[in-house]
Amino acid sequence: MLLLSIETSCDETAAAVVRDGRTILSNVVATQIRDHAEYGGVVPEIASRKHLEMIPVVIAEALRGADVSIDGIEGVAVTQGPGLAGALLVGISLAKAIAFARGIPIVGVNHIEGHLSAIFLERPVEFPFVALAVSGGHTHLYRVDGIGRYTTLGQTLDDAAGEAFDKVAKLLGLPYPGGVEVDRLAAAGDPERIPFPRPLLHDGSYNFSFSGLKTAVLTHLKKHPDYSSEQNLRDICASFQRAVCDVLVAKTFQAAEAAGVERVVMAGGVACNSALRRAMTAAAARRGMELSIPAPPLCSDNAAMIAVPGDYYLTRGIRGDLSLDALVSWPLDTLKTRFAS
């Protein structure tokens, strides 16, 4: 199947053409970083308006890059949720229009499922595996027994890891997007200098909590008002980043060992973080486990990842219709109902 996939869940307008859910023919992303930078975070109304402006341009570029016309597209997959309602509706509305006009099937895809499936665009991974989905809005651990078959093992109880990175960056006066800046500064910092807490590290669960860590950074800044010097900034970033990585790595591999699973996948925007990638790689090597992390462009929001589960569902007759609507909240566990007889 030659699939057109569309992703507009937050602040990236993306479209891709993918063959058989595995071969990327094009993968186009238009970022909105500059549009939201002055506000220090994503403004939903601005995101929706920017999607309206860019979505036809991005789709045209995806078709051109794949060297196909819209007449050659055999199905449409679109992010249905979770995400910002207005942003999601832009992609969904155009996807439904294309499917209706062309008389081709359409399916709504879970954004997090797309992230967990991105690795299949690079290489096969055998099921089952434990997956860490870590991004600006999500920090979840799943057991994955197949596409559409997910069991939640743990999740954040407050801030997601990416959200914590951005909030700490804002406290430090760093430019948006903050996570990238923290990673850059941390590379030249001392991760052992400041003993920030490791929340829930030994509580016996696979849940996460990062709001207290963010508060610990704020408390440190109030006690040390000279933090703005370059080396102090580097050390704060490195120490904070190390605390987040320690928790994410420990919980992920504890969950994998408890589940008796020897394969781990990490996905989502925070999976681009260089320190986290190194820490996960080292932890997997120590335990003799197989670790799979997509290349950074496939960790960030993109449309090609949506095509993997999209193709899987459409080729099995699981599809949506013109009543397809945005789902701001959409737990992965509920996808099992798609396979109910």
C-alpha cells in the first residue's frame, strides 16, 4: 500500500508518503519553533492557525518528494490523538477530505503508537518488548506485544520528562525549546556537582514524577543567585539531566526485567537527548539486553511514524470513516478493542 500520512498533534506540521508501512519515500516536517519561541511554549491557537497555513504546502512537498501524485495514494493515515484539539482537527479534516474525494480508506492513529512504531522504519524488532515513550507531553512505560497490543506498566504522575526539561530551561532563562539547550550546556557541565533528587527511584513502581525535581532546581537557584555564570549553568544542567536520566534508565530496565523481556525500545522527542541515549545504551550493554532507538529525526514528531500502524490497520480492514474526530486523550491500552471480534 502507498500511504499518505499526516501528523498535526502539536506544533509540527508533517506529511509523509510511505510504502507498505516500512519504506519512507518522503517525510516532510514544518516546525513552528519560531512562532512559539517568544512565549516560551506552544500556544494552541497559534499552532492551529500555523497548521492551516502549512498543511497543504507540506502535503504537496511530500507528494513531490515521493515522486507520486495524489491519484497514486491508496490510503490515508492521520494522527487522531492525543494532542491539542484544534491542531489535531486541521490534519483530520484534510485527511478526511482527501479520503472522500479519492474514495480511499482512512484510519486514525494514536500519536504515541506512532512513536513506538517508528523503529520499524529503520529495522525490524521482535515482539514483545518494553517501550519507553518519553516526550514533552508523555512519559510512559509499555509492554508491547504487537501493533495495537499495549499494556501500560508505568507513567508520569505529574510533569512529563520533556516538560520538566522545558520548565527548568525557562527557570534558567534559556531560549525555547529548552530541552535542546539543557542538553547542549550539560555536555560541558559536572553532573555530580549538585545532588538533585531521583524521584520515585526506589518506590517499587514503574511510575515517574518530575515536578519535585523541577522544584529542587528552583530551590537551588534561590539559594545560589550566582547561577547565571556559564559554568554554573552548565553544572546545573548536567546535574538535572543526570537525575532525569538515572530515573528513566533505572525504571525502564527494572520493568523489562520484571516482565521477562530482553528487548527495549525508546522513542519520543526526549529520546533525542544525547545523555539519555548514552545512558540507555550503556545500561542495555551491562544487562545483555537489546536496545533500539530510532535516529533523532524519527524520534521527533513526524508523519512517517504514523504510517507504520496506519498501514497495519488498513491492510487488516480496520479503518475509520467521515465521523473521525479528534481525541485529546487516548490511552494506548484501549487500542486492543480494535481487534475485538
